[in-house]
Amino acid sequence: MPNDELMPIGTFAQRSGLTSSALRFYADSGLLPPAEVDPVSGYRYYSTDQVARATALRQLRELAMPLSAVEAVLGSEVDEASRLLDEHVAKVVGDAAVVQRKAAVIKSALGNAPGLPIAVLKGPVLADAVEQVLTAAAYEHGMPTVGGLRIEADHEAVTLTATDRYRLSTRTLVPAEPPSQTWAGTVDGDELRAAVAASRRSPLVRLEAVTNGIWFRVAGREDRHCRLLPGEFPDYRLMLASLGEVSTRAAVSKDLLLQALEEHPGERIGLHVADDGVSVVSADDGHPDIPIPATVAGQALQIWFELTTLYPAVSTSIGPDVLLDLRGHDQPVTIRSADRGDLTTLAMPIKSDHCA
């Protein structure tokens, strides 16, 4: 009979989350042999020390990891196990991307209809614009469109927009060839990043719309397809149209402002804008202000932001200088290049009493 420290296979199955049949399989494969087998009844018993290994085994198999890789991970030190996990995840993601692209090709063929030409854009310009604007996207349950990029084409330009409702970023691109059609759709952000990354070295990219998505067609390279996201994209034009008058404007070095934000110890950032420049301030009186030279016009103002809102808005701006248009401590701030206006970001402030 087994001793008191052992448990029958049914109890061990409950503790580990594995079924009894799975435990028998892993025992036969050598990955998790029982601690003891009753020589008369053949009953299998496991020790409490085996629960952690069984749980890890179950978790690895839930990642669709093959038995040989599971065995390698379980037998490795932490660093090597982490490396093997990263390799497996990369393979799964890569395989999924290949399947997704092949499915898009099949769906396009099923429709048996030509796509709608939207626009022709310079590959490197499009890739940079997508990366800049998508910093304002987010993943939110029940609102898939805020995880994507809104693409709008008219007869003069292509506009890219993303928003997480706390930040909004939009950039207008001048096509290499004037668009022949008007079109609008919200494209899956992850698929779009992969699509434009492949086209960065391509002089021209042709955008072509189909029923459920958009194709990025590049000469001499594999075409990429991105799904359209369901649901209504937030009415960002109404937001832009309802902005109040600018009360304070500051032109500041992008690099100096980013350096100050990086040196700031807190998660919430205050900007004090006055005639003598801009200072990055802290809610903690023990931390000194960080002054930055700036050209300022208008009223003195102090405004607060979450670092995760302000930093990406500044870092993705174009050019050496950033222009801050402020409308009050509780109104959105417009952040854009001091000499180029084709990329604009709105950043929502927070209440100063949150930082007390």
C-alpha cells in the first residue's frame, strides 16, 4: 500500500488539472511517471512534489508545444527554458501569420471580384506614418475599432487616424498618384504593422480594397492582406471640430522634452508653461522641476498628464521641435511638428488633484 505522502491518480488529476487518461499517457511517454505503482492492483500514486511539474506540463501543452519541446523545457534551467518558450511562441505566431495570409488569398479568390484601387503611396512614408499613428491605438474589450487604424482616401489625400479615447493621432499623406476613388475603413492594427513592415523597402505600395479587407500590393514582393474591423470608428472629426481656442502655445525641443520626461520619476507628469519656458514638474515636492527653453505665447498654464499618454505623443512627432497648443488645464492638447502639420496628436490631460 502507498504511504501517506502519496495520492491516487484521481486526486492528483484534480490537483494538477490533468485528466487521468492524460496522466497515464505522460507516464507511458516518460514525462511524468508515477511515484509508485501498486504491484497487485496496478494503481498509480503520485507525490505532492510532482504537482508543480504536472502543472507546468499542462501549461506547456496548452501552448500547443510538442512533447519533445516540453521535455526540453522541463529539463532546463530558467534561462534556457525561457529561450525555448520564446522560440516556440515565435514559431506559433509565424505559422498563424502564414495561415492568415493564405486564408486571405483564398477568400479573395472565392469572391472572384477585382479589388477597388484606393491609392498609391510611397512605401517608406506609409510605413513610418502607420507606426507613428498606431501609437494612439489600444486594445479594449467591446470596442475593436480602437485597436485599429482608420484609413480614409479622397481625391486629394489619404488620412490615417487612431485613437484610444485618451489620445488621438492623425496624419495626412499625399499619394504618389491621386486616388481615383473615395474609401474609408478601419484596419486591424497588428496585421497592418506586419503589412507595412514588409513594404518599407518598396518604392510604391498600391492599396486595394476588397469586401472584408484591404490589400497592400508591392511589385516583386508578396502582397499583404489586412482585415477590416467591425463596428463604428469614434467620430474624431467631431472631436477636432469641437476643440476650443488655443490660449497658450509653446515651441520646444523634442529631444529636450523627451529627456525631461524620461528623467521624471513619476507616472504623472506636470507641464508648467510660462513666459520663461516650459518646466516638467512633479506632484512630489521633493523632486526638482526640470526647466526646458521654449518660445511661449499666451497665458501661463500648468497641466497634468499620464506619462503613457504624453510620452508617445511627443516621441512620434516629426522634426526637431514640437509645438504644443494648449486650451486650458482640462482640455485636449494638440502636439505637432513646429514646421510640419501632417502629423497631429491630441493628448487628454488629467485632473491635477489626481496627482496630490
